[in-house]
Amino acid sequence: MVSGPAVDEAKQRGRTNAKLAKYAKVMEEVAAEYQLAYADFFTAMLKEGDLKALCRGELDDGLHFGPRGYQLLAAEMMKQLPKEEVEQ
């Protein structure tokens, strides 16, 4: 499972990061209950710090992200992939 993204609140109406944090927490709890991998993209975006840059994509609406956001999403998802053991 992957949480939803954080948003650039200056460009969003009705969506706030406080509301999205609650949603991400519930997703994390469900993933734990069902023993599913969970990529916390929401928190990763907040830790990255520059939401304006992360949320600057083609639509530039504060929600749909661009290259930096997709790179971060990919990195968070990669962390959840099982590690393959290499035979020597």
C-alpha cells in the first residue's frame, strides 16, 4: 500500500495536510493489520520539505506532482520491495 501524497495547501481548496495525515495513519494501520508493505509517501514528502517543488507538475495544482515527486515516490516504494539474496 502507498499513502496519498501531501499537498501544497496554497494551491488546494479543502485538502489540508492535517486531514491527509489522518488518512495516511489509517492506511498504515490497515497495512499493519493485514501484514502488507506500506510506503508512507505522505511523510516522506513532508520530510523532504519543499512541497511547492514536489507538487509542481504539469497541472501545477498543488496535488499532482512532477519529476521530483515521482522520484521520491519511487524511492519510497523501492524501500518496501523484498531484498533478494544473491547466490555466490
